[in-house]
Amino acid sequence: MRTTRGVAVQDAPADGPGRELDGTLPQRGLVLARGRCSAIKSHKSTREATNNLTRTVSLDEWLAQQFEPGSFQYSPASEDASFRRYFRVATRDGRSLIVMDAPPEHEDCRPFVHVARLFAQAGVQVPAVLAEDLDNGFLLLSDLGSTTYLQALDEANADALYDAATTALVRIQSISRPGVLPEYDRALLLRELRLFPEWYVGRHLGCTLNERQQQSLDEVFEAVLANNLDQPRVFVHRDYHSRNLMLTPTGPGILDFQDAVHGPITYDLVSLLKDAYVGWEEQRLLDWSIRYWEKARAAALPVRPDFADFYRDFEWMGVQRHVKVLGIFARLFHRDGKSGYLQDMPLVMRYLRAACERYAALQPLLRLLDELESRPAQAGYTF
């Protein structure tokens, strides 16, 4: 059974008005399918609105250099958890393209361009970079469509879609080599873990850990890091999940890879199968994990030779990711005013609790979660 805790940002209607070169503003804002308002959020500050308008004027001017006058229009396509905005360009000759607007004071387009060319070498579908203005943060990209895996997944097609996604993942991992992408090292992994006590515990729950609780959390973090850093290393997309995979006739279109690193081999599989936005029964996750592991072995990737060891790595990597994601979702709400991610927290917490219940070394984290949520301690099987 499939459970969905979040919904992808939808496109504005294809036949809706776009922004044309006569300077008229789009008549329709982003359609946000999370039960939020359907236009620009009212709590945005005047400064943010002014910055967006300034960026839009600059984008008009840049696009006017890429196309003949009057030969195109564009409309909002989607937004994500960063400062980036995306627009869909419809040209007079029937082409559909995507424009990325990444304010350079907040985002750097260079990693996106670098990773797009790198992953393309693996034979997977990523947006082609057709034009770029890296200093001003504008990219013109090929369009991989408007249907995400999250929107398309159902009971009937899940096996086929996850099979295609793991095949693409193995292709990316097969071209891995050190020195090409930043290392997913101890410092970065730990910095991500620390988002949990700062943003989830401190800001979201309003709790302060006592000395005993902090020591217990630190000890679990050290155990998790030891496992993560001991895993074989490959290219890591870092957000390989249903909102960043597009449904296309020839396999998944892969997006949002600009933060790719060289790190633990199970990380992207965790992102895909223990997805914060859609959940499946554990038996199905186990089956998909085995199928990935078999593909990886056939491709001579450095997975553990014993599946039980591989799956333990997978679950411990999941603890790192889910602790981080809870911190990120809390930060998105409390710092950035993005409340939609709150509804995704329960699924992430279920993943985290399930792993902590299974392994004795993670039980202190489970007890801490119980204390923070004022739950009675639960007994269960451990390994």
C-alpha cells in the first residue's frame, strides 16, 4: 500500500497566460498543491516581492537575448525548498524549455552545470544546458516534462518505476571516481546531523537537551558516522527521490542534482526507497533493495557481498538522512515560512523510529525521541 504525506508543486495550467515580452506580468501565480493558498504567499515581505520583481525584469532581458522578439512566452513551472525559481518557456515553433532563476547571492549555478554534464556521461536523462549566464544565475534547460514520480506512482506501476530509477542510479554510480565531486566527509555528515538538535528539538519542539540527553545523542551520532564513513563511496545525487524524478517514456528524468557529492553508496537508495513524500510497506522496500543490490553487484559496484550487511548499512544511512531531514523541514518552517513540509514529518519520523527499534546501538536515540514526545518506552526486537 502506498501512503503519501506530501504533494509536489504543480505547474500552472498549460493553457494559462504566461509572461510575454510586452512586459505584462503573469496573471497566475504558482499553484501549490499542499492546501496552501494558490498565489504568492501573503506573508512574503515587501523586500522579497521587490527582489522577485527585479529578478523577473532581469530574466526578461536575458531571455530576449536568447529568442527572437515575440517568439515565446513563459509561465511559472515550479519552486523548491531553495531560492531557485523555475519557468516553462513555450516557443512559437512548439518547443517547451525550462528557465532556472537562481539568485547568485543565494545560489551558484556552476555545480548544476558541472553535475549535469557529469551525469549525462552515465547515459541517464538530465536537463541539457542550452544557454547560461552563470554570473547572474540564469540557465536555459531542456524540459523533462511536468509529471513527477510522486504524481505518477501507484500500486500498478511502482515496481516498474522503481526498477527504472534503480537502473539509472546504478549507471550514475558506475562512473564514480574520487576528486570530481566534493567529498561527503565527516564534517558535512555531522553538520547535517546537528540540524536535528538545533532546529527540530530546539526550535520545533521548544526543548533543551539536558547533559545526559546530549551525551546520549552525541554517542549515537558517532556510531552513525562510523557506519556511514565506513561504507564504499560513489557519486551521490543527495536528493534522489520522487519529487526530483520525472516520468518520461525512456526512464526517469533526473533533477535537483546540484548538491551531488562523493559519498556512501547506500545514501541515494535510502532517499529513493525511504522517501519523505511517499511510503510503502517494508516488504516492498526490502524487495526493491535486493533488486538494486543485485544490479549493483552485476555492475561491479562496491556493495557489501552479503545482503544482510548491505541492508544494515542502508538502514544506518537512513538514520543519518532522516535525522537531517527532520531538522531541514523544521528549518524550512521556522526560518523560511514554508509550512507545507510539516505534514511530511510523521513519515520521516516513522522511518527513523523503525530503524532505531531494530538496532541496539540506536536504542538511546529511540529513548530520547520518546522523552521528547512524552511517550512510554516501547519494547521490540534488536540486532
